[in-house]
Amino acid sequence: MSTTNPVTPTNSNSNERKKITTLTFRRKKSLGEPISVLTAYDYPTALAVDSAEIDAILVGDSLGMVVLGYPNTLPVTMEDMLHHCKAVSRGAKIALLIGDMPFMSYQVSAQDALRNAGRFLQEAGMDAIKLEGGRERLDAVHLITSAGIPVMGHLGLTPQSVNQMGGFRPQGKTASTAKDLLENAILLQEAGCFSLVLESVPARLAELISKQLEIPTIGIGAGVGCDGQVLVTHDLLGLFDRFTPRFVKKYADFHGEMLEAFIRYKEDVTSRSFPSEEYSIDMPDSEWAFFIEQIQANSGPGILEEPHPISKKGAG
């Protein structure tokens, strides 16, 4: 188990901290201050991420893989996303909260996109939404932003297009695809996006795009030249054991620690060393004697004077 001392945030009093907004993102870019983003899908994780003073929380459709066990993000539904967004919004009060629009919630029509985007704010407590794609999503971005809903774009490796891309493959590695990425980034900015995720693209390309744009870029597998960084929290914590992308830095091994804890628990249960007296509920001797006296009076002397050793250790 980890023996490292807990790290206290520089300013742990949330009352002194101001709510992060899209304007905060712009200000941080103008000042050259890196933006920190992590994913969260539940209340306790959101609470911890917010306490660490992370700038934004993305409730990503990656939950389909790291929480729900799907092979990719395509099966995730609007109801899945709203359920997890509601939990996150109950835990995080300072970070900018961004809901990830799932597959087929915005691709059919711009009107569908607007309707579903609105649900993230109205029903789930999000501050903004994220969607994937470039010029093919401009109508949706225009309509959503015109309704007052902030939109984060997403270019490069877009997981909802995994079948079209032939797998989870880096993007923008040729001159033509790099040019296309740059053009799409500019178009999304002009359409009204407040920020842009660049996933799994060459570092020098991501840096160039970041310098060309007025809106901040958030990189994941895109080098240090972006205006901010995002990681999937389950990857960062070592919770997702199926695979780890090469661009992920593991800051912990929670999967290994959980496995060790579960094995120790089973050993304690099997050996009957848990629950010990320390974790059991006791009863005053006088009350126990009175209880035995009462049931013997009603049922005869067949009732044991003392409980079976195992039942004395039973759960309360």
C-alpha cells in the first residue's frame, strides 16, 4: 500500500476560490498559465479533483471503456452521460464542468445537437459541452453556441470515429493531414468554440496550432506546447488495467493496491480474523442475560446459554 504523505493544495479553502469559467480559460492562455483538466465520472472523484484545484473536469465518454467496460466509446448513451454528469456536478463546485456528447447525440442534425447539448446544462449541471469533429460539425457548433452553451471542440484522434480511422491511431502525421487539422482548428474557433482538445497529434503540430489560435488548446498525447493538458483519471491513477496509452504518465497504481486489498480482505474473512472484536457490535452482559431469560421463558431451556462462537462475530 502507498505510504506517501498526502499533498495539501496550495489553497484548500474553496470559499476563497472563484468558479472557473470559459473566461478563465481565455485569461490563462493570455497569461501563459497552463490549464489543468482531468476526467471524473462520480461524486467522490469529482470531489477529490476539485479539492486538488484542477481547472476543469471533463465527464468524458471514455467512461464507456474505463467504467462500463465497453471496448470503445460508441455504446455510450445520453442517459449514461447525464447520469454520471449529475454525480460529478454534486461533487465539484469550482472546476469548469464539461459534458462529453456521446456518439449519435449530435451527428444526425444540428437541432438534435442543440437539444442534447441543452440537457447537459439543464438536467446535469454542466457548464459546457464537448463534441468531436471539424468542418462537418460547424452547423452544430454555431447553433449550440448561439443558444448560449459553451462548446469545446476535439480534433486529432477522435475516438467516436475509431472505425473510420482504423483504430486508435495518431493523426496529423503527414503534411496534408496536418494542414487539414490546422484548417479545422481555425474553423472551430470561428464557429464559436471556447477551447479545443488536440488528441494524439505530433507535438510540433499541436504547438503550432496553439500559437495560431486565440482560444486555448488542451492536449492529450499532443506534447507540452498546448495551452493545457488533460488525462483520463483512471489512466493517471493506474485504475484501468486493460491497456495504458503511451502518452499517459501513471501517478499511482490503484489497480495493484485494490487487488492487494481485496486479497487481504478475502484472507481475513476465510481465516475468520475479520471482523474482530474491534469491528463488532457488543451488547451489555446484563441485557444479554435478560434476553436469554426471556426467550427461555417462552421457548424452554433448549436455548443456548451462550451464543455459538461464530455468531458472536457476525455482522451487526
